[in-house]
Amino acid sequence: MSDDGIIGTNDDAASCKRYAVDKGYWNDPYISYLVPKTASRKAPEINRGYYARVTSIQILVEKFIRLTECKCQIINLGAGFDTMYWRLYEAGLVPTCFVDIDFEQVTSKKCHFIKSKQQLLEALSGQDGEIMMSKSELHSANYHLVSVNLRNLVDLESKLSASGVDRSMPTLFLSECVLVYIEPDATEKIIKWIADSFPTAFFINYEQVNMTDSFGSVMVENLKARDCVLYGVTACASLTTQMNRFLNHGWSGGDALDMLQVYRCLPQADLQRIERLELLDEKVLLDQLLSHYCLVWAYKDTKGIGLHTISLS
């Protein structure tokens, strides 16, 4: 089984994020160090979709960090060229430990970019200033970049331990369009292993939903043509199937919203600002796109620190 098609989706997503940042949808001074400027124009509905995705995830992540007063860990599954760590650094919200995980082909490129950009390295130096780097992995005081195939739980466990992850500490797991590319039994094992291993955990999952209609079928076929098989698409049938994947495997509670609902929850003043950036010809296209993606969050709060209070509102 080749993962080349899946790896290619990182380049697509990173390119879309860079384009939207250049257009002014949100501020990210670090993405230009990891992702080259793209010449191809992205449609306004795509830009608004990425704005909703990035903004809503940032809101939830920052609420988690503030609730734990930065005494927490973040594990970014299938992180790609995501700049979350650097954005948190700029906001003064660096967690005790932050781990980016992806395939070796992706982490090798990210390692190369980090090594060659002083602006990225400066945020990693920490108190002792020591940074250990190999061709595809990096370890610093707070930030770690490791290569793992998420289907291999033994390898995942080993790499997290090597990154100094403390299972007793509140830990947030982030997954953006990752689980859908993994076979359902492997995904369920990951979700259950996290719930069993981390007594205080929060999981944010962004991916497709409502995939049983014609729009969903076209999306599946288009991705298949690019060698991207959505092995986990059965869990993307509805918000209920998305949420049950967590509730049936050891998680206490959570919420699931399609991105159309999420979009309406975002700060109104900023929505008005981004809606002035580009004219939207067909609002129905945006609504259709947003209704086929969702944001799901689940928690397990053994220590009762208040994870159930985290929401977009």
C-alpha cells in the first residue's frame, strides 16, 4: 500500500493555507518559511473554508492551553507543514511539550526548512538552547518533530516517549484530515489507545462528514483518481458516526459540528472582515463545501480540570 497520495494532500493543504494567508484571511508570519508562494489561484469559498478550519481549531487549542495554564502537551497527528507551534510561541502560549508527527518524507522536508530558517529555529531554542536534529527528526526543549506511520502504535508510543511525553499531563491530540486515510480498525485502536493511556485528554478532529450524498461520492472518486483512498469514510457518514467513534472507545463526551455551524460561531467582526476580502459569486458553493466537513472534539477528564467547558462559543 502506497502512501504517496496521502503525502501529496499535505502539499495541497499547505498551498491553500499559504494562499489564504497571503490574501489576508488570517495572520501567520511563519508559513512563508515552510511553504512556497503559490501561483495558482484558489477560489474564495476554498479560502473561507480554510479560514474557518484554522480559526476554529486555534480557538479550541488556545482555550485548552489557557485552562491548563500552559502545563500541557499537544500532539499533532499528521502535522504536515502546520505552523501551530510557532503561532502559539508568538502568542506566548507555548505548552510544556509539543510534538509534530508525520511520514518520514514529510518530516524530512520540514526538518530541512526549520534548519535553514533562523526565524523558525529561534522559537525552539528554549532555556538550554540545545536542539538535536537528524535528517527527519528534531528535538528541542519544548518542540519535537518525529516520523511515524500512525498505523504502527508501538512505534508511535516509542517516539512519544523519546519526545518526553508525560501521560499524566493534560494532553491535546490534533488531527486534520488524517484519520479518514487510515483503515477503520487502525483508527479505532489509535482512539482507544489514547483514551486508555492518557487520563486527561482532549482530541480535536477535522475531516469530512455527510459523505453518503452525491457531493460526497464525487469527492471520494476525485481523491481516488489521485491515489488517495478514503479508507475511513464510513465514520464520515454523519456527525453521529463521527462522535460515536470516540464515545464508543473510551471518551467521556464532546461535540460535533459541521463547518457551516462552525462558520456561524466564529467572531462576527472578523467574519465581516474576511468576507470583504473577496467577492463570493455563489454562496451555495460555500455552504455545500462547509456542510461536508466537520469539527469534532472529545474529552476524557479524570482529574476534573474542566475540559467539558471548552467550546467555540
